Amino acid sequence: MTEENKEYNPVITRGMVEILPSLKDDRITLPDVQKQEILFESKLAPPELDSECAAGDIEEQSEIDIGEDVEEHSEDAENVKYVWNSPCMMLIFEDSDLNCAIHHLMESLHDPFALDAVSVLLVQESLLEELVGRVESLMRPLDARVASHPCYKRSLLKIAELKPEVVVGPAETVLPDATPILVRDLPHKYLGEGPTGVITMHIFRTPFEATQIYRKEHPLPIASVSIWNERVSSVYEVIGLMKGDTFKVNCFNVTMEPIKRSFELRRYVALMHDGYHYETLMINGDRKIIVFPVGTMYGN
């Protein structure tokens, strides 16, 4: 049988590769407005009639009050406060699957206000040059709803004022007022209160240094941590030195439903669901949830 007639049997087939589910929606998210006590409607309510007051005086006074209230309400609208949408911190170690980590990082750069989007990035120094080069080449213009949002526009003004080192999209394809932004060594609190529409990036050399650098971002309400490191055993040491209760190892956008109830009931559980390993345990006196793909466990 000639080489041309031989049947090709690949060593690795698609059926051998499990495509893990992702919960990411293909849409743009905008931040929610912070709930405040609104007195505008009550202020506009007409005053009760007083038998001693003339109807003409009441009408004239009401028009004056309404005009003042409308003006005050317009000023309040300019000072609207927005809330964080469960921001995530991402740690990328040199022993990581950089392709997967960058894929999820780019989603957050282009949809920065999304639920569980990366807001803080910690990168091991040896990866910095490669990561920055690849991220720059993958940046595309932001959706108009994000680029025109007050939080993002405020960040642009602060960046122009403070002049930190930034990573932005190529000038040939991305306008400076609609580019995803990585801000070097500048915590979010210096860019304003609430969501900023950008990702802050910090560099670390050792795992222990990473557990100290992220504290600069206080009081950012970090809801979860995504750690990228193929050495899962060493990840537990890092988790033990960090605050927070939800840690996703070598994964992103993973549902917490399979373990949520057990965590709320303070039970210690280990289980597998849809290709992921879930567990709750106590580390250094703190209860934590740890999730990672089953393949990561067998690979180690």
C-alpha cells in the first residue's frame, strides 16, 4: 500500500478533548447606578392648599420651587455614582497557559463593566514583555457604549493628569478615546470612585510578592481571584496568603452553583461537575472555595 492510500488516523481526536462550558454572554454590560434616596418626586409634589393663601400666589410659588428642584436634579444627575460588578483579580505565573489567560483577559478589556470581569492583573515579571506585545496586537476599539460611559471618560482624564505608563491599542486601528487600557502600577482608587472601565496591572517576581502587591488595590471589592499556574500544588500556598473566598485556578466564567450551598452551610465538600473540580476547605483560618479543571489535576 502506497503512502497516498494509507488511512490517516490522528493520535489525538476531537472526541478526546473535552470543551469545558463557559457562561460568558456575547453582549456589552454597563455598570449599575448606586442606589440613593431620591427626593426629587416628593419635592415636585404640589403644596397643600391653604385657605388663607391666594390661588395665584400658590401657583407662582410652585413654579419657582419646581424650577429650583429641576435644576438641583440636573446637578445630581451629573454626580451619579456607579457600583462595581463583582470585579475579579487575575494572576498569571510563568508556568501558566498564557494563551488561555490572554483570551479571558481580552474579554474583560473589551467589556470592562461585565460581571466578574478582570479589574486587576498581576503578571510575573518574566512574562511581561510577551504578554504586553500580544495584548496590544489583540486590542480593538471599545463598543461606543463603553467608550462614552462617564466612568471610562473620567479614567481617561485621570490618566492624562497622572500620566502613568499604559498599554493601549495600536494607533493605526484604535482611537485614543476608545481604546482598552492596561494601567501600570496605579491602583483604581486614584482613577476615581467605583468602576473605571480600565484594568490596572502590577508586576511581581515571586509568588509571595504577588500576595503583597495586590493589597495596594484596597478598598477595591475583589469578588474572586483567577490564578493561572500549571503547578496547582504551589497555587494553594498563594491562596493561603490572600484574602477572599473564591479562587478559580486555570479557568474563568465558571458557575459557583454546585458548591455555593455547601459553602453557605459551612460544609467541607469536594465534588466534580461539568469537568471542574470544586472544593471548600479551611486555609489559615479562612474558608475558601477552589475550582479548577479536572484535566489540570491529572496533568499534575
